Amino acid sequence: MKQIVKKHPLAIRWFHWINFPVLTIMIWSGLLIYWANDIYKLGWGDKTLLKFFPQSFYDALHIPFRLSTGMAFHFFFMWFFFLNGLLYVLYTIFSGEWRYLLPNRHSFKEAWQVVLHDLHIRKTVPPQDKYNAAQRIAYSSIVVMGMGSVITGVAIYKPIQFYWLCALCGGYEAARIEHFILTIGYALFFLVHIGQVILAGWNNFQAMVTGFEVENIKEPEPQPEITETVKDKE
């Protein structure tokens, strides 16, 4: 027997589907800006293990010499990113949805169990509410990362006017590094999140579109009828 179960409110779905393309545009336009001064790498001294990003990457995405385009898109869509994030946080506070999203004291232990289960190392299904422990940590982290991106972004954009904010980030160079690291974090979150959606299947994806899931519920087994005979009554 199938049963429709409500999962995500309309507001949560709107915030999710607005944020996805907006954040994608922010990352893309950020790459157009970063190309003009791509100084970051993994390594030490003159030794480079990994450079962000190789020229072939820039060429494949038609990034070179589009600094003005990147700045225009980045500074325009940052308002959508900020307002959507702000409204999402306010909604979760006033609607009580934060109770399902914030990690608790058991979340980090249970998140490790979720990882082991996803890797098919642990057979027992971890505790699952509306969101499991790993989702609670990930979704709460994204909110914190969003706040960090806004703060470091403003510090980079207006380092003189918001000198106190820039100083809070550790200076202009530190703010730029922090902004870059957060962007890499979004990209990694995208990859993991999409992978998890694929593993969870169509029902989970449908819930974020329609707001409900269709669950299979076992029908109760019929109870044997008890008949009384005349002898039993006597």
C-alpha cells in the first residue's frame, strides 16, 4: 500500500531552487574575476603541486579576458544570493524548521555512521528524522559558509569603506583567500550533494519538487477469525 507523506514546505523548496542557479552564477562569475589574478596554488616555495586553475580549464569555459562581465554578474547576483539566504534563515527561525536542521550533540557521531552506511561498510541504517545527522551538519554548514561569503565578499569589494570588516577578516589578502576557499567548498558540496541525490533515488528528488514522498507501507496481516462453538460457551 502506498501513502503520500509531506516532506518539504513550499518556502523551503523555493529557497532551494532559487539558490541553486544563483550560486552557480556566482561561482561562474567569480571564476571570470579570479582569472585576472589567479595566484593560488597548493605547494611550497617554488614547488607547485596543484594550480587553481590550468589554462586548459579557462579555455574550455571561455573565461579569459572577461573580467568586466564577471564583475557585472557577480555584483548583480550577489543581492539575490544575500536576500534568498536571509529570507531562508528567517523562515527557518519563525517556522520552527530549524529544529530539523540544526545538529545536536549526537550529530557528529551519527554522521560518521551515515558515511559508513553510504560506503556499505555499516549495514544498520543510522537514525533518520526528516534529515539525517550528515545532512544536518552539511545544511547548517552551508548557511555559515553563505554568511562567510557575504562578509568576505564585502570586505574585498569595499576594503576602504568597510575597513573594520576587512580587518575582522584578517586584512584584504586574508579575506580574498577565505572567499576563494569558501567557493571551493561550495563546489565540493555541489558534487557530494548531487551524488547523494542520485543515490537516494527519484522519490527523494521528487520531494524537493512536489513537497511530498510516496512511501510503501506494509498492509496489516489479516487476523484469523475466532469462532465459538456451543461447547466453548458451556
